[in-house]
Amino acid sequence: MVKGFRGGFGMGGGNMGAIMQQAQKMQRDIEIAKAEIDALEVDATAGGGVVKIVISGTHEIKSLEIDPSAVDPEDVEMLQDLIIAAYNEASRKLAEISSEKMAKATGGAKLPF
């Protein structure tokens, strides 16, 4: 044993058990948060609501609604931009919600996922 070493296994290292329990609880909380995030559906609109998109917590498009007034055969690029804008906004919202849920699960610790 190293001189001055007070911790250790079976030698007054009771904190190790508490740390392991805390880590296991955090792992369970993270798994629950990930499942909740995957089950989410987030929506966003663009163009004053003429394009509405709903994405899942796994970033899959669940639905896309396009108001007929947004369909102009002479300006397809505008419709494409509106769809992209709606998706990006929904994705941003999802990232914000995911970040909040993970922060709760990890007690604010920044962990790579």
C-alpha cells in the first residue's frame, strides 16, 4: 500500500460504492431521456404557416403540409426554401428540447452522446 493512501477497496473506500450507484442512476436517467427524445414529435412552420413540418426525435420527417398558395410552378425554389426553413426550425427546437432533457438526466454535466 502506498504510504498516505486512505482510499481503496475494502479499506474505508465506501465512497466508491456511492459513486458507482450515482453513475448507474445517471446512466438509467440518460437512457430514459434518450427514449423520451426519440418518442418526441416537434413541429415548425415557415412562410407564415404555408409550410408545416413535423419531425420525430430521430430527425425523421413525420408529416409535411404545404398550403396550395405556396405552390407556384414559376417559383419552385421558394417552396424548396420554405421546406428547408421549416425543417431547420423543427430541428433547432428538437436540439433545444434534447439538450434540456439530457441536462436534467446528467445533472448538468456535459457528456458526449
